[in-house]
Amino acid sequence: MYRYDEFDAQFVAERVAQFRGQVARRLSGELTEDQFKPLRLMNGLYLQLHAYMLRVAVPYGTLSSKQMRMLAHIARKYDKGYGHFTTRQNIQYNWPKLVDVPDLLDDLASVEMHAIQTSGNCVRNVTADHFAGAAKDEIEDPRPLAEIIRQWSSLHPEFVFLARKFKIAVGGDKTDRAALQWHDMAVEIVRNAQGSIGYKVIAGGGMGRIPYIAHVMKEFVEREDILAYLEAVLRVYNQDSRRDNIHKQRIKILINTIGPEEFRRRAQREFDEIKENGSLQLPPEELARITAYFAPPEFEKLPDEMPKGDEAFANWVKTNVHAHRAPGYAIATITLKSIGAVPGDASADQMDALADLMDRYGLGEIRVSHEQNLVLPHVRQKDLPAIHARLGALDLATPNAGLITDIIACPGLDYCDLANARSIPIAQDIARKFADLDRQHEIGELKIKISGCINACGHHHAGHIGILGVDKKGVEFYQLQLGGSGAEDASIGDILGPAFGEHEIADAVERVVDVYLQERAPGERFLDTYRRVGLAMFKTAAYEKPIFEKTVA
Amino acid sequence: MAHPAATGPQMLTANCLRQGDVLYWKAGGWVRDFAQGEILSDPATATAALDAAQKFVTDNRVVAPYLFEVREQNGKIRPVKEREIVRAAGPSIRTDLGKQAAPETKHV
């Protein structure tokens, strides 16, 4: 894992001290709320529906056991005993008091963590494939580059006042587990025809009110040029984006307004200029220095031999255990989605117990996934039964990774000041409806994603089944979308029609799933069948029963 | 937030600056419990309360005061919008948290 150097530690410590002063000045009245708000947002502190909320950055989703223990400590000392892992691989605390936040940030800094740039119009926490460094078919671990991008984009003087937030992801595998094509900008590590490793850069993806899949900016960027090219793209965005209309300020709007070809031309012009000046080259020795922090652990020489176990263990292995690059090892996904639970929530006790599990079986490391799950990236296959048993005792062994009950849901109206409708109760209703494990396996891979407003933190545009909460005269309704994907076959879901009432949406989902089960060809996932047969049949089934909107009209 | 053209009863809410808690206006001050909050029966009364709340903003005791609509339902006053219902109670999926868990009625 990356360790702070002297500069990092000093930078974070100074930032905490600075924020402590800003909080003191706010409380004394020296700063007004209007003056203070942008300062607290720069430090990840929001004012939500019930209380302040602090979003803590988990760079590229990687946590050590020491950090996990600190997250548990913070949940107990400053919050209400739990935290919420988010779709950007971060963790949020829902109840901190403003007066406590400086001390909380000091505690975070003691384990090399912070909340800087988790909000505001800047480059946000850089995310990455949660199987990084462990995936069997990975070309290269994406985290060294993600860390370099983190360093480059932290308080970058040119990009601290962008038109809007800017999200970057990095993947190192043809299998996209980081939703690359949905990001403002993303880097995919690729190998060219000559066998050299370089970077494919894409930009202009995004969810929200107007969803777009990213365009390829450059198929192959040489290693030493990557920061120069990323800077070129950001510079064009920063210079040319609209700042007069909040709905048109993301890079996706700029690229799709002027066209990807024109954007590429402008980016190339900036890139050429940066290269000509000779600045921003990424020296091989610097890449090597950062890469050394992420060197693979010394894996034992073990045979590939998946242990046998009872039915519960076998079910868990089937969905939650994935192939590892090292023989005898495995990747274990811990879904924070037990039936009826709040997706992404973990209690302080669970976090502490997970830290112990990480130390005992997981080489002290864990990952946060954008699907609001946790991942033990390096575990010995022979330890899987013990891990499964321990997770079971923590109510964390639900065998549903990638299945219909492994639902992404934003905090929604239960917590969020921007939300129009609740997301979590809908996720809970659907999970309970499909709780039967045999039925889940019968359905197979099916990704449901739920957002409580058009900002789409719950990734509804990318759900095989997406659900968007809307407000109609103060009452919650839910729009259904089908056919989205956040993987390498990325697509935007199609809106089915009028929204459903709170108590109808889970039944509508069930009717849609039934159509899939009737129509699917052998080997087809829900998404494949939808793409083959189209929307009409699903729409007919979804609206087979009168919906609330019609019955009250 | 309240519709600008609200004509029915309203209440006034804000957040405590230091702690972030949701507060409700009552008799020139603030309480934490929705049920103890003051019903502002007409637009003039509501606007006057919002104006009076500004003193607490400038005194750095509360942030973001705003009016929202309420109505009587089964003999009880309830917010019109789901947003305010959740805000007054706490997360609907964690009834052990928020005001629904430990209502306090004291003045702030």
C-alpha cells in the first residue's frame, strides 16, 4: 500500500489545522455560512437532511486494517456507530457534529486518511478496479497510476475551481469493474500491438440528468505522457466548459456539444504544447518508486485447490469468490447486502471484526468497491472456510455478489438533502422479494441500481434494472429503466414509462424479471435478453397492473 | 422547501450550527421536536417568523432557515412533503436513529 511521505503527512496535517481554524472562526461568527460553506465542502463536510455528513476519501478503494480500525473508532466516537460505503469507494458518516470535525480529521490523519476533495468542483477521489493487483487477467495493477493521478490532482492550482466536479477512474483489465465509461475521464491500462503497456484515455461519460457514455480520446498514450495528456483534457474542459448553467457544466456536455472529434483536436493541441514545453513527463523512476508501494505480496507456493464445505459455503464460493492471479489464492467479496439490510452500511463492530479478519487471513488489506461491497483481495483458498464462518457470525456472508439482491442504492431521502425519494426501502423491498437463494441463482447475474434523485449516485442509468426516485407533489414515485450497464459493455438504460408508486415498484420489477425468465435463450443474462428482445415485452408486463398514478387520476 | 405561493399553514425549520440538529421554530426560539414546533397559520405570520429567525443566523446559532407546508391529518399536524416527514422523524430505515429515537422538547 502507498505510505505517506513527509510531504503528504505535512500537507494533510496543515489542512486539518487550517480547517480547525476555519471552524473556530465560523463558530465565533468571524465567517458567515456563505463564506464557510465552500471551505467545509472542500473538506468533505456537507449539511444533509438531519445533520452534518462527512465523506472520507478511500483512495482507489484500498484500506489497511489499521485504517479500518480507525474508521470503526470514528463511527463510535463521533457518529452513531456505523458508516456508509459509497458508490465512489468512499465512506460517509451521517451524524458528526461540526464542533467535533477537526478532532475527527486529526484522528483520520493519524492513519494517513483525509476528506480533502471529496466534495466541491475539483478532481474527486480517484477510483479503481477493486480487484486491482489480484485479478487473474489483469494487465497491470491500476493503483500506482491512480496514486500518481491522486498526487497530481490534489490541490492542482489550475483545477481547484472547475466548472463542476470531475471524477477519474483507472482500470487495468479488459473486464471493467470500475465503470470506466461512466466517468468524466478514465484510464484503461492496455497493451498495444507491439506488446508495450500504455494507457487508453476516455472522457465525457457521466450519469445525472443527461447521461452519456464516454468517448475514446486517445487509444494509446505512452507511460511518460499520461499526466500531460490528462492535463490537456482537463485544461480544455476547464477553459471551454459552460459555467452559466449548472445542468451543462460537466465535461460530458462540452464533449457532446462540440463533438468528440473537436474535443480531441483541442486536447491534442494542449498536449502538444505541454510536451513541447517538456513539462509533466512522468519519469520511469518515479513510476517505479510509486509502483513499489503496490508490489504484490510474497504469495506462498500453493496448489489451486478449492476446499469443500457445506451448502452455505458452496453457495458463497459460487458468487463471492473469484479467481486470483496467484495459484492457491482467491479474491473474496463481502457483500454489504444481507437481505433487508441497508446497502453499503457497516457497523463499527463489523469494521473492527473485519480488521481482525484482514490481519489474520487477508494480508491486512481490504478494498471498497463501487458496488458498495468490500473485497478481501488476497486470501488463501484453504482459509476460505474459516473466513466464511467468521463472516457468517458477523452477518456478512450473504452469498449474493452480482445477483439480484446485490443492489446499489444511494442514501436517498432517508439522509440526503438533494434526494426526491427514498432509495433504501425500495432496495430492501426488492431484496426481500427475491430472498430465496435458489430463485436468485435461477435468475443469475442481474444488477439493480437505485437513485433517489436525478444526480444518480445510485448509478440507475447503468443498472440492468435501474430505478429512479422522483417527487410528484411531495409524494415518492419510482421510474423504471432497463438495459443499462456499467461494465465493459456499457449502455444507458431505457426509461420504461410512467413512474410507479412506492408499494408497486418491487412488484413491477418482479414482472419484468418474469419476462426475462420466460424469454431468455440458453446462457443469456437478463441484460442479453433485454438487448435481444427489446423494451416492448417488458413494458407490457410492467404495466400489466394499473399503477397508482392511474388509479388516483 | 416551501412553495413560494404557499397559502396554508407552515412551519419554520433550520439546523443548529454547532451540532447540525434539525430545529423547529417556537415562540421566538427553537425546539428540537417537530410536535412542539409552532404552526404558522397564514403567510404573513410565516414570513414574520422567517424574518425573526434571521437574528439567529446572524448570531451564528442556526443555519439555513426555511418554511415548509404542513396540514392536519387525523387530528395531528404533519408535513405535506415526504422530505419533511423524514426530516422530522429520522431515517425511515433506522427508527433507532434521529428524533424518532430520542425526542427532545427543550428549547435551544
